[in-house]
Amino acid sequence: MPPRIPDIAKVRQLIPPLSQEFHKGQAGRVGIVGGSEDYTGAPYFSGITAMKVGVDLCHIFCEPGAGTVIKAYSPDLIVHPYLRTQEKIGHTSIKEIVDRVSSVFNRLHVLVVGPGLSRDECMIDTAKELVFKAREHNMAVVVDADGLYMVQKYPETVQGYKKAVLTPNIVEFQRLCERMGIESKDHSKDQIAKQLSKALGGVTVVQKGAVDYITNGEEVLQCDVEGGLKRMGGQGDILSGAIAAFLAWGKAYEENLWKHSNEINSKDIAMYASWSACSISRTSSNLAFKKHGRSVLTTHMLEEIGASYDQFMKHE
């Protein structure tokens, strides 16, 4: 079956209406695991994007060296400086860190793992255990950036978990394929992505590129919405936050937070959420590039998320 573009009217059914009947948190609560002394922008971009797309609350779990910085970026984010690098863990154990972070999980709908995490051994091992905890809570998990290095190192972290979404760029995708023993020479990009999803037990794979391919190992969606022409760092973090927002709404959809037709099957939520987020992210990049050209920054993309969402809702 060739890649397809989904029925956008059906996809938009995942989005909750704005209603005075809802209380704080019902329209989405997202957690971000990432943020280290050297990488503070990535978790901020991911978290603030989730909120700009439309969730109510975002918690960021990071290393203390990142915590104060991220708090200074925005008062809208709830920052927990609980993570520790190998150098600074001291007498604290990874189990203690995992228990402290996961104590918040009953307040979250979705977990994003990887933005700004670094490849520090302690941070990676902590993230791995947090994904297992998220699985115990039946939470949707988005894995990006250094979280994908974690999956490359420990595929069992997401193996067979169909509520996991992986968002590799071209280099990360190739490394995952090599790790899973997938030969990519004689197949189309969408078919290779499909093979990777199958090898990982049906996780959703978002292969980012000139065209984004989204697959759960059974079918492939493609998003070819026009994007910008500059590849500055941070765009992937915006995508991970947008996916998290739509997955949080998918959880609300399953729980019938509002009246709807129940047309969307639970197994399709991750696919539709990812496709929607790709569309909004690419549009944000395009709008920002049209205004700023070669001077465009990822912060300019944040300014266009509202307009991109509006275009998404109006697109036929």
C-alpha cells in the first residue's frame, strides 16, 4: 500500500473544543525528560510548543544546571531539576531519581524523552528506566534526539510498545536501521520506515525529511506540507512537543472528554497525532522562513505556531 494523506476532517476530530466546562489540565498534561547543563533550549522548545499548540500544563524534568535557565526562559513551564549526570549524582541512586520523577506520572498524559538529555551515561540510564515506568502507566511516549540514542543502545526500551512514537532525522534513522539489522539500499524511504517500525514491534516511526513518512508498520502516511528552507537546530524539538500535544488530546478523545462520533480507532491515534504535528511544524517553519529568510531562528517558528494551527483547522 503506497503512502497516503489522511482525511484531515477526520484527523481534526482529535482536537477538543474550547469549553468553559473543562477544568485546568483536562486538555493535556505533558512531561519532558531532558535538559542538561549544555543543552537547555531543546526541552524549552518542546515544552513551550506543546503549550502553544494547546495543552494546559507542561512539566520539564531536567538536570539542575538546566533548571534555572529553563525557568528563566518561561514562567509557563513547571520545571523539576531532578535529573543528575554521572559527575554530579553523588550518593543519589538512579532508582531514587526515577522514583521522584515518576511520582508525577499520575498527573501526566504524555511523556517526551530526549530533548537536551545529553549522552551522559547516568542521564541515559535514568531516561531508560523512566520509559519503562511510563509504560507501566500506559502513557504515550515520544522519543527524540538523545532519546533515540537511548533506543539505539537499548531497543527493548520501546520494543513492542505501540504507544511509543520515534522521530528520527536522517542520521538517527540510519543508525536505528543498522542497530535493528535493516538493509536500506534497495527500498523506498517509506518502506524502510515501515520495516523499522515492524522490527521495533509496531511503534510509530516518524521519518523526518523533505517529506515526512509516518508508519506503524502496517500503513504509511506522508506529510508533504511546504516547510522552510533552513535547517537550524531545534525544529525537531518543536515537532516532538506538537506530537505530544496531539497525543494528549488523543487520550482525552479515548476518555470521551467531549461528545464526538468515535470514528477514530485507538490504534490510529499515534499516526494521526504525528501527521497533524508534522503539518503544523512544517507550516510554522515555512511561515517563519517567509518572514525572516536566511536569518530565521527556531524562536521565530514558535511565533508562527498559532497561525499554523489556524491554517491546519481551515485546510480542506
